[in-house]
Amino acid sequence: MELGLKGKRALVCASSRGLGFACALGLAKEGCHVVVASRNQARIEEAAERIHNETGAQIHPVAANVKDADAGEKLVQTAIDEFGGLEILIHNAGGPPPGGFSAVDEGKWALAFELSLMSFVRMARAAAPQMKRAGYGRILAIASSSIREPIPNLVLSNAMRMGVLGTAKTLSKELARDNILVNVIAPGRIYTERIDELDRVDAEREGTTVEAIRKASVATIPIGRLGQPKELANLAVFLSSEAASYVTGAAIQVDGGMQGTY
């Protein structure tokens, strides 16, 4: 399938590892020029070098924290300065702290709001004008399967990811006539460092082992295993492409069939 991505300019947030790295690598393999971003300068430079060495693509690393108020403008401007514009935005951000409603204080709510929701708002606001100029735009938000069903002990993620979904759905209607398509990817149990962290928290809370938590979670997945980051990235690359020209306003699960909701 011809995806029409060669020469397209992309920005992938939180892309030094995990889902973001896999998405950046997938786009680079299709010929995109990619700005990769992470809070850690050394990690993002290493990630950029790895992607460039594997693909030969133009990759520009930037140290930035997506929850900072100026991060959206900074990262989009970097894409303009380095590549002349921007057509693809993949918004990815580290998950907010775990915890149930009674265990989460107001400070953590404010942090989660900035990290998960406002970072998406600011990135999309900064990127959309550039996409309008290009006559082509793809905005993807990597959220969570919690947009379908709340996950125990993750009240902040459950709440904020729904805000991202609502914002993305609204944008999909406002921007469609400009050929800017907006979609949400809802990962389930994809193996990353975040999964390791959450499994450790659950094991401590339930007084059991990480291995027991992992085994129980895999038992809920019809495919019978955790997903791999590249399996989510494959969908992200497709949704970024010309081949996905009639897909907007969608929220697509990548969870091995785990969620029983429609």
C-alpha cells in the first residue's frame, strides 16, 4: 500500500522510548522528516541517532516538557525552522500518577490536567495553522483504553483522557474541511516502562508479585499476550497517511481485544 508519507513533516511528543519512539521510527521508515521530543536531552538525542541510523531519515531531537505552556509553540516552530512546516502531530505524554479518588490530592489533579489534557490542547493549537497552510494535516492523540472503561486506581488518567477524546472529537469536526484529520488511539496493555510501573504499584497495593499481576492481566486479553509498541505504531503511521483520507473523529482501540465495549 502506498501511504504517501515520503517528505511529510512530523512531530512526535515523548518519543525517546516506548510508544512515541515506535511511532517516530515508523514514520521515519516511510520517509517522513521527524522532530522527536522528550524532557531528557541525552535520551532524545540517542533516540534520534538510533532512528536516523536505521532509516536514514532526517530526525531532529528537542528537549521539551509537554506540560510547559510554551512547549507547543516551541516544538512546532522547531519543525518549521528545520523542515519548513508541519503536517503530522502525534501527541503522546507520560501517564499521570496512579491512585484512586481518595488518594489523589488537588496538586496531582492540576499536574494531570497540564500533562495530559492541556498539552494536547496547546500542541494542536500550535500545529493546526501550519497544517492549514500545507493543505494537509493529521493530528493523533495517544490516549488509553480508559476512554472506553475506567481503569481501577487510575482516576487521573480516566478523567483526563476523556478530556482529550472530547477535544479531539470537537477538532475533527472543526478542521475536516481543511483536510486536517483528528483521531485518537486507545492503547491497552502495550509493553512499555509505564506498564512495568503500574504493575509494580498494583502488586504493592494488593500484596502480591509483579509476575502475578502480569499473569492476571494477560488472562484478560483474548490474544493472550501484551502488545508491542510497533503494533500501535503501525496504526499511527496509517492514520498519518494519505491512505487514511476518510478517517477522522475516530477512537480506535489497540488492546488485543481486551475491552468488551463497542
